[in-house]
Amino acid sequence: MATCGVELLQVLARAESAALESASVQISGELDPATPVRDDVTVFNSIHLEFTLRGVTDAEANHLVERFKRR
């Protein structure tokens, strides 16, 4: 998911002619066996992505991340 996030942000930035120089993402997940999401397979209860974007303004970065979240 992290690699896809970086790739998608680059695609979104290119489509908007945003001057994105670099993007990185850290991913963490929570797996709580006491409260499974599904009984048949193991699924994370939550996932957190933290993006670091360079070359764009804070407003542009927020916009790109919001577009990513809607995908």
C-alpha cells in the first residue's frame, strides 16, 4: 500500500502540474485479535499512512493527500 500511495501521489501531482520533487510514506497498522474485522481472514483493524512531500506547498500537499484518500 505504501508504494502504491507514493506512485498515486506522483500521478496526481503530474496531472495537476504540481511541482512535487519527492514523496515518501510510512505505514503502520493495528491488528487486534480480540476484535477481528472478519472471521475468515486476518485483516488490519486500522492502517495509518504518513506522507512526506517535498516541492509543494502545504495546501498542495493536503490537496494531493485528500485526492489520494478519495481513491
